[in-house]
Amino acid sequence: MRVTVRIDRERCIVAGLCMIHAPMIFVPEEADGKPAVAPEYRVGPQPDVGEIPRELLGPAKEAEANCPVRAIQVGR
């Protein structure tokens, strides 16, 4: 079973906590350096939506809980 993750890149202030708590899910986008869903988990070409395996739910939830501007959503 897979879990949806989203990052609101407009809201993101690049605190980088998502990349610390879940570096396997969130990586810097080459174009602007803002966090994005890792290419292997993206749904389509956009860097802001992905589906991760359930085994990565813990780190994803940590990233969501620690984002200072609540730019990350997991499972919604």
C-alpha cells in the first residue's frame, strides 16, 4: 500500500527540516533548491506530489510535524 505525500512549494520557506527528517522522500529540486518529492516517488512530472511505500510513513510524518509553515501533507 502506498501513501500520498504533498509539499506546497509556494508556502515552503526552505527551512530544510523535511530533508533532514525524510531525506529519502524530500530532496532539493535542481531548478530552485526548494524541497521536492524525490523523483522515484513522484506522481507525474510535478515535484510536489508523490506516493511513498508505507514503510516510509514514519519519516514522512516526522517531516510533516516539523515543517514550520505546514507545507507538507501526508496521507491526504
